[in-house]
Amino acid sequence: MSHRKKNRHVGVVGIGETKFSSHREDVNQPEMIFEAVKEALDDCGLGMDDIECVVHGNMELFEMVHQPDLWHSMGALMYGKDEIRLTTGGTTGGTLAAAGDYLVASGMYDIVLAIGFEKLQEGHTTGGITNMADPLWFRKLQSGALTGSTAYDMIEEFGEERAKNAAMSYRIIMDEHACLNPNSHRAFGLNWDQADELKENSPRLVGDLRLIHMCSQSDGACAVIFASEERAKKMKKKPVWIRDHITAHREETFNVFGNAPESAPVAKTQRFCAEQLFKRNGIDDPVEYFDVFEMYDPSSWWGSDWLRDFLLLEGDEALKLIEDKEIAIGGKLPVCPSGGVISANPIGATALVRFAEAAKQVRGDAGPHQIPTPVNHALASSFGGTMWTVLFMLEKELGWEGA
Amino acid sequence: MGNRVAICAMAQIKNEPDIWYQRMQGMLRECIKPVLDDTGATYDLDKGIRNILTCSDDVFDARTISDNGVTDAVGAHFRGEEKVAQESINGFGYAMSMILSGHDDVVLYVGHAKESQTESRQMCTNLAFDPFYNRPVGLDFQNANAFQAREYMEKSGVTDEHLAEVVVRSRENAAKNPYARNNDKVTAKDVMNSAMLSDPVRELHQYPVTDWAYAFILCCEERAQEFCKNPVWLTGYGSCMDSYFLGDKDLTSNFSMKKASAKAAKMAGIKDIKKEVGLFELSDAVAYQLPMWAEGIGIADEGKGGKWIEDGGPGKMNVNTSGGMLNGNPLLLSGAARVAECYLQLKGEAGNRQVDGVKKALAHGTTGACGQHQGVVILEK
Amino acid sequence: MSEEFGVKVEEIFNTMEERFRAEGAKGVDASFGYDIAGKGKWKLTIKDNKMNLEQTDDLSGCACTTIADADTFVGINIGKVDGTSAFTSGKFKVDGDIGMLGKTAKMFRKFVAPVQEMSVREYLVDMFATVEARFKPEAAADMDVIIVIDIQDEDGSAWSVAIKDKTCKVSDGIVGTPTVTLEISKSKDWVDLTLGKTDAQTLMAAGAGSVKGDLPTAMKWGELFEKYVDPMGGKDAEQELIVLKKTISVNNRFATGPVMGKFFNQLKKKKILANKCASCGRLQLPPREICAECRCDVDEFVEVGPKGELRLMETVFYGSPDPLTGEARETPYGAINVLLDGCKGNETMWHFLRMDQLDKVTMGRNEKKGTRLRPVWKEKRQGDVFDILYFEIDE
């Protein structure tokens, strides 16, 4: 591998999240952002003056504000600071975390603040998503981000009952986690007795994708503060180290339907990212290696399906993890102890929230949804665009280069 | 690891009023193929481009995730792609961090925009203002800049005549630039007779509607020689955000310009911009911004913008040999056009615009109204 | 009675008539059922911009029926329960056409729970009943007075407040010889005065009250008693949140470029073109400037179809409304991926199936072939995805 070593280490030292909800009419956008920013600053004890560069992102066609960083400058503490705005659809939060990593690792800045946010109730979410499609062709065919094709493939592969049960188990486990997370938008308090009823009676959206499987549309903001190794080690809380990350996009047209994935596999960015990232970091067995996985799971069908790809598993290995509840807090590899995207999806922030929640787990102070066993190695993913992925590895201790 | 990043190749299409015959993907391909050919760079995961940086804008493209349509065109299928949704000058700073961090050795940086696609630039920039107070009043970048123009002109003794000179010079320089938008040459009288858009900004003071695209290949110092013989170096980047409400600030203070240029200079090890930098490309969306940004970076004395023009400052300091943004670059892409000109000048490939003996150049871009956000990049031979 | 919110289900229905907005009912000719557990069933009929509501067990003929328990129904109506969450978790269900339910949202002004209020008389009585308890002996010094408050409208009465030896006694009517009499025309003014909503000078200036007798004694009134506490909580109206609604639409003129342009021109002639990558041979439909996998330009065009085989159909039950027009595609509809003749991999064409054929088609997968389909062309084509109206079974 001819790529160079990382210039210097970067620690996550401050994290702030607003409560996610569909009714934040009590704040305007800069106010909402400030809530998260303040929490992040309080978290690490830094002040406005310590921030050197701010990176900001969301999907502006949802709120229909052009260059929103200009208006948000006060709430986001940008006055007098360097500032860069990055947007990559649903993966924006992941790109923001990557930016925090680059900007500090490069030596250009010692302290960077990353802010992701969205206020979906101020816009038309499905309209915004449909506008992502090519204006001459796909925009007239597309309707939001809904598809039943994953459910169809899983049912074909595993049988209707097993597939539907797995998707519903995934859903209920995510809801159980959400009930522990005070910031969740939706925590229904589903119990296992409801599984059969919901499986069959939850209103259908597309094919076997039902309302119960699908993520929420939320308002919220997330702020994360990154620091160089030297500065990070001086903070009151132990920093969480960013080991590596990778981004993979794919073309806008789909060209993926018509053949069973098991027999005619179509390359997926989820698996590609996992393969590349783990190979270059010497990880052979991700299920063994990682202690937690905050996956960007916009629906329980996708969550169930991508588990296999992210963990480089085959056949029904990932399904078994769900069936045996190994993905629940207390299991072998807890997935989304925060409740995941199904429980809260403020799109521009969501991917950053996955990263932040994974970091909190490593730090040990996530709150009621903290995994009770030590978390040394964390994995966090982002999703967006036309099946794009960003994948992060976070570590509790430095010194992995020797590994 | 070093602290400078190589620009190994650059390609651009011509700035035009209306590229109706091509869509974004096609425009980009025309820029990307040449830079790949020039450098021999591939998308090989080990040795080649594995991360691509783009610059475009959702509102002007009328497309959520404006980079979504060009993924295949930029080669980002199963490669990384990140988008700067802001003035393209900042993409250079960001790409520097991608490379200096060690994450990526070589980065393809592209951008596209078509101002001609939208029915009104003003309707788009009106959306940059908050929906409660400023938007309903009808503020957009054009009329907001007019406030700044008025205050600045009074403070710095800049007159309608001075502005006319700026426009005339811009057109003359652009006529020597094969990639500049084709505009009619104008006389000072033409400029001063042109209609008022927003007093004191006249029609000919404002940059015209333009479509454009560009591509750069940037590389770490360790491997630059693999891709080109004589790279041009990015040695400094700084940016700065000012406050938002127009009434909160002194519109003539150049607060963010001063800070951004100071930060860029510091990173590049420059102590005195005026003495050490030989060429300047400033994003003058409106004519008054040329002397104003010049004051901000310190090549014109503060409060003396008018005199600076009268004394032939722009010519003497080699400012905007390309014709500047004033001749026509899309909003958000001017920074890249400024870097492109600095690059060509430092490489000695600026044709009959060539200034000899330039070792360091400064490129600038501005986002928002009244220069709320400024970005500055320093380049060296 | 909805215990959680203090509002009766019946109140929601009883106020529908007064909250009705005829302009929101334009174009609607349907009935909507409501089945509220433990409370009853209602049928709302909308026709000719008018509404008719009846409580009835017969909900036949309703386009859709909302089924919920009382708390959820009331909660959603007063904005205390998030409708989407309740719906997703099954706390409220809809039988029938969900799309129709959305139409009722525009037909009624929001239900506002009436604030419980005390009458003016009730306030007056309570205020005087608490005078003795609120008396501040230390403020009375060596006062020996009788203050009469005579409120002269029909809600009012007279009260005598005797203060002597640092004690206070209140009697109904005029008892003893008043040191001073405060004559107040309207009860409401005294109530407002005591609640701090107005002041004595304002009342006097307005001629709403007059003082007969020893003015200095009257002026001491405010200092002699603790502030009256409003039993209704007396909280200020919650901050009114301002919401601005605006539809933003900016016209754009999109270029096709030569590749899409050629595709559309041929579509006008009922020809479907894909383009073929010289390097890997894969086809793309619609054609693209570049093959994403090979990262090379694609110049070769190939005519495909127009008929093909159904590979995947997504039955869409939820049609999202167009943000500009509010119109939604009729559901369920079939979004199809058709592998046109000449294509061989996954390069399917995305379009729609004829509405009445959704249950008559089978999907292909791997070697298994799906139903053969053919496009139905529009009469006047203009180079647009809907030059093909839809695909139908090729019989």
C-alpha cells in the first residue's frame, strides 16, 4: 500500500446533541444549532475562543435556505473563525466527521467544531428527496426514498417468515434501545407481543416495506469537537481516537434489479468500504473486533440486510445475529444502542450522530443506553445519495499502528 | 510531513453566458479528461485517485445533493467523493487538509455551475437570507452588496469614474484570456451610462450570468513528480466568517478579509503580503469590490481605494490579469478561476497576460453578501 | 372524558361545524368515519363544500375510517400527541384510503381546548373571601378605619373592611360608618385591578371609579394586603410562536446535453436507445456520458426494446403528494423495472405499469423470465419520460 501514514492523531473531545423531534417550533435554526454547540463546548470545557475552524453541513433544499451557514454563523460560533461548508446528502454528517479528522490531522488546525443539522418540519422532506433525482428523467418517476426491493430480496433468499421476523426483530430491538436514549425522536415502547400484528397490519408503503420499518423525519442538530493529540490529552475527559475512515459513492442510476444478489452479486458500497477499511487496518474478523456498531439504518430492512455487508458475513450469518439478539445491548455486537436512524433522522445531522454516539460508547458516558461492557473499538457508518457509504473506526487507546 | 500541496494539472472550459448545448456531466468531462491525460493519473485504489472533491450548489443546480448527478462523470463510482457547498476557494484549503493529513495522496478537485439555468440569480440568493426579517424585505446578494458599495465608496473615496476604470480594465484583460467570457469591450462612458441595478451598482459593475466548470489534480509533495514536472504549490489557506445581519456590522471594515488573508499568509510563512506576493486574483463580483478587497489584503492603503485606482494600483500590483470575476465566473466558482489564473501565471503559461518574475500569488473567493465569508489561498512556484 | 387532556371527545366533534372551512372541502365528495373506542362512532359527510356530521354506528360507505382510543384521538387533535408516531406505533389506524384522510386536515381549523375560566362574580367573591387571610397587620400600624368597596353593576355588591388594632374584618354590605367609600362602576374593573391588570389611576381617569371620603386611607389599600393569587394559575399566555408558510418555486431550464438529447429525440420517434460501453460492454438506459465502472466516455448507441420483460415491480401504496400541486399519484401503483429486449444485465428501464394489471404480472429473476411488457406511447410526444404513458402486458 503506497498511501502515507496519518500526519498526527485526532481525538473526539466534545459532543453535543439536541433532542430529536418533529416539533422544534420553539427554536429557529441558529438557536437549535446553538443548543448542540453549547453542549459540546460544556462537554470538553472549551470556550468560543478555542475553536479555530467550523465545518457545517445539512441538505439545504429541505429548508430552502441557500448557504445556511451564513445565517447560522452566530448560533454556530463562526464569527471570526475559519469555516468550510460541506454537503453530501445523507452522508453529510459522515463527511463532516471526516473533515474534522482531515483538518486537525493535517496540522492546519488544532481544534475544529463540526456541526450537522436539519429542520425537516420546515420543509417538504419527500419533495426534497425527490429533487435529488435527475430533473429530466428520474425526478418524475421517483417518490421519496422508499423501496421494497430489499425486503423482496431478503424474502426470496430466506423465506417470507424468516425475513419478515428478522426485520421486525431488528425494529423492536432498535425501539428498545430508543426507549433508553433520552434524545430519541421516536421511542414507542413496542413489545415483542406486538411483532406479529405490526408485521401484518402496519400500513404498507412500498411492497413489504411498512410504516413501522421506516425511519422518522426529525429536527435536530449535532456538534462534535475534534482536537489534536496534544490538545486532546489535556481535556478533562479521555478523548476517543479516530483511527481511519473511508468514503465510497456510486453512480446515480441503479442498474441493480432483476437478479438474486446471491447468484449475481451487485457491488455494494457497504461491503466495499468494509473490505477496504478492514484490510488496510488489518482487521480480519470485524464481529470479534468491534464492541459496538452505530449503523446508519434508514429502515429495518436495510439495517438487517447491510449488517451482512458491513461485517463481511455470508449467507444467514448476519440474520442469526439478529435472531439471537446479539445486536441488542448486552449482546455480542450491539448495533445502534442509540436507537439508530429509525428512531431519529435529522438528515444533515444523522450521520454525525452515529459517529458521536459511537464515540460516547467508547467514552463510557452515553447515558442510559450505554453498553455495560467495555467498548474499546467502535464502528460507525453513514448512508446517503444513491447508496453511498462512509465508514469510521474509533478507538479507545492509541497504539494501533503496532497491531 | 510537509506543509505544501502540489497542483499538478488544471483544465477548464470557457466561461460562457449559456451552455445550453451541454449538461453538467458533459462540462465536467471536458475538464477531467485533460487533467487525467496530462498527469497519467488513474483511479487505481492503491496508487491513484481514490477520493474526489467537488464544488457545486444545490440551489443554483436546482438539485438536492447537486453532486449526485455527476458521480460517474468525476469517476467517483466506488471511490470517495466529498462536496464543498461553498465558494470553491475553500475547496483548495479542504483538499490541502485531505492530503496533508495523510489520508489521500492525490485528489481530483472539480466544480460546475450554470447560472443560466435558473430564471433569476436574485431569487436564489434571496434564499440565503433568513425567512423572517431579511428575506421578506427582498434582500439578495445584489442589493445587499449595494449597501456595502455605497458605504465603502464614501469611506475610501471611490467614485463612479473609478469604478468605470475597473470595469474597462477587466474587459481589456479578459480579452487576452482565451477562457474568459466573451464580453464587449466597453469605455468608461459606457459603464457610467449603464443602468442602475441597485444604486450605486450599475449593470456593468455587476458580473454577468456565466456557466463554467474546472478540474485540478492535487498531490502530496512526496509523489508530485509522478504526475508533473513542475508543480505549482499551495502553501497557505485561510478563511473567515463575519456576522450575518447587515446592521450588526460596519460594512466597510473588511473584518473577514483581513483575517482570512492574515491566516493564509501565516500558513505560507509570509510576513508582508504587499512585499512578498507578486500577483493577485481577487473575486470582484461587483466593481467596488476590487479596491475594497485590495484594501483588505493590504495592497491598497486602508481608506484609500479611490487613490489606489487613480495611481494605477491594479496594474502595478498585477491584480486580476484574468479579467477577474467581474468579467464573468459563476457564483461559487470564482475562487477556482482565480487559482487557475495564478497557476497559469506561475507556470509561465499565461500567454499575452503573462507577468514575469512572479514567485508567489494570492487567490481569493467570497461567499455571501458583503463579503461575509472570505477565503484566501497562497500559491508559489 | 379524556383524562389526560381534560377535553371530551364529544367536544372535538361538537365543534366541527364551527371550525369547518368550506374552502378546504372543495372538490371533496366523500364520507369519513371515526370509531373512537368506548365513545362511539361518527360519520362526517362532505359534499358541495358543506359538511354533515352524525353520530351513528353505520360507517358503511366511508372512504376511510379513523380508529383510535379517546386519549390518542383527543391528543392528536389538540397537538399534544404526534400523529405520525401514533400512526406508526398502531395507536391510531385507518381503514380504507389513507390518502383521503389527508384531505380532512384542510377542512377544519385547529381545535383549541377552551381554557377553564372563573366568572367575574366568582373572582369577586373569592377576592373578598381572601381579604382577611391576605391582611398584613404590620402595614396597618394604628389604623382604625372602615373602608367600603361598593361595586355597582349587577355582578357586584358592597363589602365593608374594618381595620382596627391590627386586625381586619370583612362584612357583606355597608356596616358601620365608612371612613372612605370606593365606588366602582364595573365588577370587571375591580377584578382586573386586583389581578394587577390595571391600576387605580387609570380607573379614576376613565371615570370607572370614584372615592368618597378620606382619600389617604383609600390610597393605603394596596399596601394592606398580600397580592391576590389567581386560582386559575394566572400564567401568561404561552409565547405565541409565529409560523411563516411560503411555497418557494424557482423556474429552471435544464439542458439535456447531446447524450440525453439524442435519447429524447429518438423517444419522440418511438425508439428507445441505450448506450454501450466499448470497454466492458454494459448498456446504460437512459444513456449516460460515461460508463461509471470503466470511467470512460461512451459513444456507441444501441436501440433496445421497445418490448421487454418485467424484472422487478414495486407496488407502491403510499403516493407522496407533489409539493407544488398537492396531487398524489393514485395508489396502489406499480413502479416497474423492465429489461428491454437487447439488454442483458441489470440495466432495466424504470417506469410504471398499467394500473389495472398490477395483479396480473409476474417478476423475472435470474433465468426465470418475467411477464412480457410493451410500452404504450403517448399520441403527441415531446421528448420526455412520459412519452411512454406506461407499460402493459404484451398480449
